[in-house]
Amino acid sequence: MEINVLRAEKDEIEVELGNLTIAEILRVYLNKDANVGFAAWRREHPTKRPKLLVKTKGKTAKKAIADAVKAIEKDLDKLSSDFKKLK
């Protein structure tokens, strides 16, 4: 998946993502983090890629995204494990 960093500061980052589904999943997990003050995506037009804006307090924006990705991976691993048990 392609990710373009449009703007990066210590407590704020804006990235362009190649997939709307990923943008929404990241938004949900980022908003669960107490150190994230704001996380939202926008898309200027349906043919354009979504842009995710993250503002943090207490940790860097890059760390917040990395933590969200780790949490998503953990939940997906758990889901996969649970699904395999059904067979």
C-alpha cells in the first residue's frame, strides 16, 4: 500500500493513503488512543485518495499511527485465530 506523507510535525501529521478502508480503520483505532486529540480523514473527490490528519498530545503522531497499526494487527491475528478454531 502506498502512503505519502504530506506534512509531518512532532504532534501532527497528514498522510495520503491509497485505500479508503485503511483510512477509516486507522481513524477508528487512533480515536481510541487517549493521546490522540484528533484523527479524521477527508477526500476532496471520490476519484482522489483519502488524506488522514492526526493531532496528538503526549506522544508523536508517527508513534500514534504505529501503535494503531500494532493494535489492528493484534486484533486481526486474534480474529484469524478464532476463525481457525471454528473449522
